Amino acid sequence: MTGRAGGRGLGRGRGRGMDDKSKTPAPRQAGHSQPAPPPQQSAWGRKPGAVPPPQQQQQQQPQPQPQAGPSAQQRAPAAESRSTPRVGRGDLAQQEGAAGDVGAAGDPGAALGRGSMRGRRVIVPEIHTRPSTLITKKGTTGNPIPLQANYFKLLAQTDWCLYQYRVDFAPEEDRTVVRKGMLRQHKEALGAYVFDGTVMYTSRRLGDELEFWSQRQSDDEKIRISIRLVGDLKKGDHQYIQFFNIIVRKCLELLNLQIVGRDYYDARAKVEIRDFRLELWPGYLTSIRQHESSMLMCAEITHKVMRQQTVLDILTECYENNQRNYKSAFESQVIGLVVLTDYNNNTYRISDVDFDANPSSTFQLRNGESISYKDYYNNKYRIKIQGDSQPMLVSKVKAKDRRAGQPEIIYLVPELCRATGMTDRMRENFQLMRALSEHTRVSPQARIDKLLSFNNRLRSQPGIVQELNEWNLKLDSHLVNVPGRVLPPEKIILGGGRSASAGQFADWTRELQSKPAYNAARLNNWVLICVNRMRRDVERFVTTLQECAKGMGCAFDKPRIFEIGDDRSNTYTESLEKVMSSTNPELVFCVVPNNRADRYGAIKKKCVVDRPVPSQVFLYKNVTSKNVRSIATKVAIQVNCKLGGGPWSVDLPPINLMVVGFDVCHDPSDRSRDFGAMVASLDKGLTRYFSAVSHHSSGEELSNQFSTNLVTAIQDYKKLNKILPSHILIYRDGVGEGQVPYVFEHEVTMIKSRLHSLYGEAPVKMGFVIVTKRINTRVFHGDKNPPPGTVIDDVVTNPLRYDFFIIPQSVRQGTVTPCAFNVIDDTLGWKADQLQRMTYKLCHMYFNWSGTVRVPAPCQYAHKLAFLVAQFIRRLPSTQMANLLYFL
């Protein structure tokens, strides 16, 4: 959690330079583009007067040999990629925060759910992780506080049984809207039903097998509809809840909302950001599930940033800017990019560009017929592709979709693909981000008003009322009331027997400016590298830094300053190599003119992998900032931590406790590889840590490395304390909803096995908590945000889980998002109160911030380390600094 720019005191802002590379979160957006306008004239077309293409593409792509690559059928275009129909939405009652899996082709909004069949794949239902020994998950500590949450109660007077049918179309039709339209022709025979594109639900049994014929309006072809009974559903079945979610999505369609990807947005209420060719569409996220005592619908206001740029536009720009190297420039921009195809509202991640293929290249249909991509889209969607010479985009299908029968590779046409999301350049544009935040940063009262307005639309639109009445359903008109508690402010322990209160806003910035650090380090031998023109200003900053460190009880000697002639990456790394060869500094301090990522990565790689030494990268503009003293104090805290010191602690129980954080970051250059970082405390004050990073490409590999690194951390703990930790509390971040069963059944089991080998017959007491930051739950205290320390452990929690929410931070702008905690294994023997309080205490222990952060500090440290390695180093760090917070 980093601060916003400005010098508001310790821990506020990013004045400490570049070493906190994580950015302030952007407004909520997934970046899907708007529906495509008619294709524009491009240099990649072949109309008279067009600029000739940079390279003449072959007109028909030869079929590769099996050993050379995927077959023609494996290279299907986006809409031809489904070999078996998919369940439209799957279980739409998935846990909040789960992004869901976007289908690779065909029906819009397809997402993987729980307890359903999709093709030949069985979707595993949610597992019961609430420990059987848990008497109650409700705590009692703190002052009660009345709250509301963004949930509406579903008032269902249902005394009927649901019947589930599988619906197939022959010939196949991948467009859900067309499938629904053809089935709707037989509503009189079917009666009331709900259909998501593949699965149909009725409240009366129609028979085991039915068959109808419909005429497809687009081409008048006769289509056979086969309906087969799958089974009946009782209350409590996962598909039963799925049915309610499908009903709600049908109601959203009746509001004339437009589906983009998998969610619904109001195109009529869009906001144009004309200077940046962007539009902001407001929308709604809904999810129904069984909560503690009622079935509730979570409703959240969301926004989607729509780019008005096709991938063909990007290609044209690359060619116009750099005709010689346009291919590499284009690949660097689009590989890894998620695109939206307007003809089926699906999203795909681009994994490669095939410059040897073009829309005139051919592939084979399932019946063996050879057809060009251009003709396929014309026949299937009445789309005339304008650019014959544009290359084809390649999207590799996920393993889970391949198992469901989809091809390995999907080819996409650039002019039919909208670029989604925001580029780094956009995110770094302060004016753009400010313009977006004016619309996306919604206050609690404004959010409540929007939610109630949305609710009123659902309850007053005639078509929706009729739909709900058919199923005897009703939505409550009020937000659900939730009891909460506010934990007492934490005691911040400083050095010299001093202490301070975190206060009602969980902010102890001022206290650090006048009181000594909890554990102060000494810096005797350090070097500073800067461009020669910076030297005079840098020397003045060093004096200020020494003064601030002295006020914290830290002694920083004067550094040796090495000047360099320019600011190139190689110049910095060559100077570092020269310095390391001639001396053995405790710290390297590099002053850089700007925040160029390649230079930052080169410096960190040198200091973390090649020549391991704690390093600080610092922006030159902060040397001359008017808030230089506040900035220098932040840097002093960081340096103290990197040398093994700690600025503060909190009041902790007198036990041999180890807290562990684990998080995962993707390698942007290789999406098949992830870096997992584990950080574990080594001392009783939780100021010293062991860290380890591993790269992996499978869950089994991750589990092995996690457990191995944890054993190493425990051994280091014993070296320092002469005793093994008696309690281990693990906070696991980076777990998607669909990964919880694997973590529960494999990762926890493997860790327990390794701990049993280490501890023998006297097992360690352990708690394993999954941390989820990206959730849709919002909580309100009247028209304001709840105060920091607010705990919610009832009403909106999950009866199958030992879970709770905590709001650790004071949020003054927008609506606060709580953090969700799911305890999937617990032998600690603590009451719910104790675990909740410990979790909140740990939110005070992230040393880059003199306030609380959203997640327990070990998780934040693990994220910081994983992000550094995945984004900048892309190699495993040296183990020589494993016991230092060198990555802050």
C-alpha cells in the first residue's frame, strides 16, 4: 500500500524515490472496448489508393505437419473453436472477487462455475472448509457498530422442484443470443423456463427427451434442438443457486444493459474522455449465494474503460512510426494484451503474432472443408474484412479449456479485435487518471443511492416483474443490515521504551518524527552513485538524511560518492560492478534522473542477483523537493529496514509465533511462469524476516517449494531464538476462487507433512488463512465509510467457511473495500476474537507505511518481493540477503 504523491509526512506519498514500484491502484476497470464501428480504411487493406502493405503476405497458409505445430483444426478462428457447447454462465453465484474464466469463443459472458457440466468437464462445487471443532466464528471484542452492506435479500417463496435440461443445437450455433431466440420460438410448448445458452431450467417436468425444429433468421437454415433431462435439483444444490443467478442476468438484459465480456454495462450512461479516445461505461456486478441465514444478492457499481482502438490501429501506428522494425514494436505492444471481439463479445489474451498468415489464409472446418478466415467471417457473421494483408493474432487456449474440448490455438483478425485495458503510459498520465477518478471514485452515500436506484429499476420494470412473478420471486427493497465491531486502536511500540497510539485514523506518522526506532541499525560503509551534475544537490540531501536518521536513533556515516558521466543503464551497472570489485559496502544508493523501468531493473538485478547488497534507488527530483525532510525520513526508515532494523512493533502475545506471507506474481514476459514469494518472521517483535522466491509453472511445483522454503525459515528462526516456533500463522494471497480446493487439499497437506517431519510427535499449532483483496463487498456506516478496525463476521459471511472481513484503513475518498479472510485450516486453538485481532495487528506492521495497510504485513512483503522479481529481475534473488528486507 503506497501513498499518494505529496509530502504529508512519514509513510505518505512516494517521496522515498523509486524503491516502492507498486502504483496507486487505478480506477476499477477491466478495459474492454466498445462495440466496433465500421472498419476504417487502413494501410493494411487493398482498396485503391491505400498505402501498400510493408510485407506481401502469402494468400494461403500451408497446413503444418503434425510434428511442426498445431493442426488446422487446432488453429480455428475464434468462433469456430468450440467442439462442445458450453454452459453459458456456469455457477454465477461464485464467491465475490473471483474474476471467473472467460470463454474462449462463442457465447458471450460464458464463465466457469461450480457444480455444473461444461462439455465433458465436471465443475467442482464449493468445499466445506469450516473446521468441525469451531464453536463460533463470531468475535466479541470491540465496540458494536451498525452497518449496511451492498446486498439485497432474495425473498423466494419457492415450494417447487427445479428440473435441469441440456439443450443442443445441430448444426452447432455458438451465438447465445441466436440460441435463445430459436428456443424462444417454442415457449408455448415449454412453458416458463430459464435458459443460459446450454442449460435450461423448468419448474415442471417436460419429459426425458424432446426435439424441436427452428429456422435461423440469419440464413433460414433449419436447426434441430435436442433437449435432454439431466436431473432434478433440490434446495441447497449448487445448480439451484445458479438458477437464481440466471434469473437475475435475464432481468439485467430486460434493463437494456449491454453485455461486454461477462458483465452488463449501461452504454446510454457512458462518459466520454475524448482527449484520450476513451469512454467510461457504468455497469453492475451481481452475484447470488447462500449466506449465513439468507440468500443474498450482492450488487456492486462498476465501471469499464472502453478503448476506441482496434489492434489493426495499433499495427498501423507501429508501421507509420517505425517501418523497419514495426514487427517487433507491434509484438511488444500486443503480446499479453487482452482483446475483445465484437461479434461474440468474448475476450482473448494474445500470445503471439503470425506474420505468415492473413485473413486469406485457410483452415479446416470440423467437416473437413477448407475455408479462408475472410470467407468464414463473411458467411458466419456477415462481416467483410477490409485488410487482406494484416497478420493474424494467436491466442493459446488455457489447459482447462483444452480439456473441455477446445483447440490449442485460436486465430484472430486484428481489425475485429478491440484493445482492452489501459497502457502503462495511460496509467502514468495524471490528467487521465484524475479525469477517470472523478467518475469512478464514488462516495458511500452516492454508492448507496446508485444501488437503491438499481434495485428500484429491477422491481419496477414490467418485464422484470413478470419474469420474477413467474417464479414466485421478489427482491427486498433495502440494503441488508450487518452488525459490526470496531477493534480498539493498536499500541505502537517504539524504541527506548516509548510507545504511541495508532489513533482513530490508524496513522502514527507524527510520532515517528520525534521518537526513536524500535530497532535502530548502524550504517558505516556505503556508496552513492549519481550523475556528476547531481553531486552538489545530492551532498546536501545526504546531510539531511543523516540528520533524520539520527533523530530515529540510527547512525549513518558519510558515504563515498561515485560520479558517472551519463544516466544510461549500462553506465550504472558498470559503475556498480567497479565499486563492488574494489569495496564491500553495506548499502548502495543510486540517484537516477527519472523512473525508467529498464534502468531500475538493471540496477536491482545487479544488486539482488549478481552482486548481492542492499540497494536504494532514489529519484533526483526528490533531492530538491520542498518536502525533502519528510522524504529523507522515509528513506531513513527504508534503509534501516534493509540493514536489519525495524522502526516499530505492536503489542503481541508472549508466544513463540512465526507469521508467514505468500503471494504470486506472473512473469509478464512468460505467462506460463509465475514467481512465488514467501516471507516469514524470525523474531518476537516481527521486525526481522526470512524471504525466499521460487518460480513455478504448476500447482504441485508451487506447493513443494512453498513447504521447502517454510522449513528453511523455521530453521533460521531456531538459529536466532534457540527454539522452534510453537505457533505458525500463514496468510496466503494470490489464490483464485477456483484454486481454493487445490490449496486446501494439496498445499496445506504438504506443509503439514513437512512440519510433522520437523516437529515429530509434538506438532506445531498452525493456522492457514486465504487473503482476498479483490472482492465486491462494500460496507457503509450511515453515509460514511466505517472506521479502521471494523470487523464483520456475520450475515454476509459464508456458512461453509470460517471467514470474516476487516476494514484496516481510514479511507477519506471513495468507498472503502474490506479485505476477506478465509481460515481453511486451524489448529492454533485461538478464539475467533484472537485471530481477528492478530490479523488487524499485522496490518500495522508494513514498514513502508506509517499507517495500516489492507492486508497483513507478511502478505504485503511477499507481494512486494514477488512483484520486484517478476516485473524487473526475472531471476531468483541471491540467498545471501534472505534475512533482510532488501526488497522494500
